[in-house]
Amino acid sequence: MFLMATTRAAVVQSRSDALGASLFSEETSQRTMHIGSIVARFGLVFILVVIGFLKYTPGEAMAIQPFVTHSPFFAWMNGVFGIQGTSNVLGTYEIVAGLLIATRLFSARLSALGSAMAIIVFLGTLSFIATTPGASDVSAMLGQFLFKDITLLGASIWVLGEALSAARGNAPRPAVAS
């Protein structure tokens, strides 16, 4: 009985070691990073393009109005473009940034430009935390809406770094799937 239990424990340990070696292998880590880069890049593209198109709707134009009005960076735009025009300009900028990031499949330099534009988008939205009354309250819906952009800013910075590295010839061209 003892021999059987010892043998069974050895088999379980051996399988566990094999799984651990496979799970922590260089191939697994590279594949995981590759998949993560695709999800980060095209998730960012999706968010920028969809939210950019939403800016063309009257509801979204009214929703961003308090942010724009209280911002020292954007308030001037309402006087020049009006509420809907300001929203359209911001939406167009977001769409262009997203589409340029997507060009990484064939142009690292264009993707780097889009990534830099995305950084500006998310720095702009994060500035609303300091300029819009009530926006710094993480427990409020308004604060939650803005604080998620910290992650999007991080993704934008990473995508910029990867695209700049690729433009210098130091990173492989991403595949959509492998």
C-alpha cells in the first residue's frame, strides 16, 4: 500500500513538473506576450474608433460637455466649433489615432504616430480628473469613467514603444494570429 501511494505521488509530481516546465517555457511566455500585444493593440484600436464614432452623436456631445467646459485645454473649442462641432473634432482625432495604430501590420512609423496621438487623447481625458468638479471621486460613476483611462494610457505608451522599436528594426511584425 505504501509503495503504491509513493509511486502515485511520484507520478503526480512528475506530471506537475512537466506542466510547470511547459507553462513557464520560453515558447509559452513568447506566445502569451504575442497574444497580449495583439489584444492590447487592437483593443485600443477598437476603443478609440468606436468611442470616436460615438462622439458624432448628440448624446455623446452633451455627455462630454461638462468635461470640455471645465478644461483649460479644451474649453476654447466650444466657442470655435460649438458643442457638437467640438465633439466631432475630438471624435475624428480619436478615429484617426485608432486607425493609425492599426497600421502596425504594415507600417510601424504610422502606428507610432497613432500611438502618440492616443497618448494625447488619454492624457487629455485624465486631465478632466483635476479640472471637472466631482471627477476625482473614484466611487462616483464620473470618476470611474475617467480612471480606467490610466490603463488605456499605459497600453498606448506600450504600443508606442513597440512601434518605435519595430521602426528601428528591433521588433517582429505582428501577426493577427499565429
